[in-house]
Amino acid sequence: MTFLQQLLIALVQGITEFLPISSSGHLILIPHLTNWPDQGPMIDVAVHIGSLLAIIIYFFKDVKGLARGGFASIGVGKADDQRRLFLWVLIGTIPAVAVGLFLKLGGHLESLRVTDLVAVNLIVYGVLLGLADRFGRETKSYEDLTLRDAIIVGVAQAFALIPGTSRSGATMTAARVLGYKRVEAARFSFLLAIPAVAGAGLLAALDLAEASAQMQIDALVTGALTFVAAFATMAFLMRFLEKASMLVFVVYRVALGCALLVFF
């Protein structure tokens, strides 16, 4: 891979994974627009690891709390609030894991990767995001998370396995419908991404064959670039949502979806 390929893949993954504009939809478009071959499973693993590390470091305090909750859930230490949040995040991950395994084992993932599906989902879920953000109340924070809310947002995350939907977009939409503040909706979305991104990386790792030294170097560089892009994107979005709505992302999604329908 050339450095330009590594940089473009890292920027697309790092930025679109956390903005509500669909990372899978944009990654699918790269070979259509550049005629580059598929980057392969090792690069997929690298970009997911880079994204995962960015979440863990940026939300280190929250991640540490979830870790305490995880230990408390098996009887190590006492942290009732963290244990409850840990369980809700874990339960919220189950729908996406179940659907992802079904699609992976059934060989359905590749059949979903078509530009018209990406275009339609960019538009439909972009409109839903706009409606949820416009009319959703802003009364709840991450600490108000309940079992019902975790399940609803988790089911929304499962829909994001369809290209063009956006994992962060679907989870933020569901959270805004449930009354979570914009920043808190993004915060929950990113924390829920930890097991989701880790699981996606694991699924990609299952396809790995013996990797050459050059492939390992390419993966290392791409993963590092993805980490930088992902960390910067999360920092930007969390500050942006303190002062602005999600309208700019809605407009971008609808415009890109319409352009894809016209050109493809």
C-alpha cells in the first residue's frame, strides 16, 4: 500500500466512525472512487484497534469506571453505580453481536455492500437523526441510563451493520429520542462502541492468513494514523455538540446520498 492509501483509509475510518455519517458507507466508496483494491483484513484489524485505543484514552475516566463495574459484577470490589452502567453497556452490545455473527456466519455481509443501499440509508437515517435531534428532549445524562434505554439503543446499534446507516448515528438518534442531551448521547454512543469496535476487529482478525512483513508495517502505520484521526474527531464532536445541533451532519448525509443515487 502507498502512504496515500494508508492516510485516506485512516482519515475515513477515524473521522466517519465517530461522526454520525457512516464509516462503512464511506469505506465502501473508496474502491469505487479510486479503483484501489480492497485493503484486506489486516488493515481492517488495524483501523479498528486504532479507533478502540482512541476511545479508551479519550474517555479513560469513564472506561476506568466501567472496568470497576465489571469487576464489581463478579464480586471484586463494591461499585454499585458503575456495575449497573457496566451491565447496561454489556446488554446494549448484545443485539449488534447477535446480528453481526448471523451476517458473518451466513456470509451476508458482502452481499449488503452496494452503493444504492448506502445512498438510501444515508438519506433515511439522516432524516431520522435530524427529526430526533430537533424534537428530542434534553433531560437525561449518561448516569440516567436504564435497562430499557440500553436495549433500545443497542437494537439501534444493530441496524448500523447495514452499510450507510452509521453506528454512531443510529445510537445517537435512539438516545436523542429517549431524551438524552446531545453530548450525553454522543458519550454513550462512544462507550457503547468499545465492545462493538473490538468485536468488529475480532471478526476481521478471523479472516487473517499469514501476513508478510510489509503488510504488518502497512497495518501499523494505518492503525496509528487512524488513532490520531479518531481521537481528534471525538474531541471535536464533543465540543461541537455543546454549542450546536446535528443539522450539519443531516445535510451532509442527505446531500451525499442524493449524489450517490445520481452518479451510481
